[in-house]
Amino acid sequence: MSNKVKKNAVRAGAVIAATTAMLLMSSPAFALTRDDGDDPGPGLSVAETLGLYVAAPIILFLVIAGLVMAGDRKSPKQTD
């Protein structure tokens, strides 16, 4: 094996090892223990979740796009 191939293999192994370690450390098993002062609120319903993560961004996008279009419509057109 050439020196370049060995370097790439070692680099790939290091990336895989680091990624695996991070995934294991952030696994849900560590989330089962509550911290002091941890007081989660009630969960969201399906309608609340869809409204918050789907409808609100779409509405916000449409409002911003409408404001941009309205501002463009009022500005005078320049011709060269």
C-alpha cells in the first residue's frame, strides 16, 4: 500500500471512530435521568406541532415575500 492510501485509511478510521463516539455519547439512554430543576412542560398536540413547525414558517415566508414585493412595486424603475 502506498503512503497516501495509508494516510487516507487512517484519516477515515479516525473520522469513523470520532463519529461513533459522538453518537454513543448522545444516545437517548443518557436522557433518561432527570437533572435537578428539570421540569418539562406538557407535550404539544399534532395540530400545535403542525402549526408551529409547518404553518408558521410558511406564513412568515409569505409575509416577508409580500413585503419585499410591495417595496419593489413602490420603488421607481430606473432605465439606462
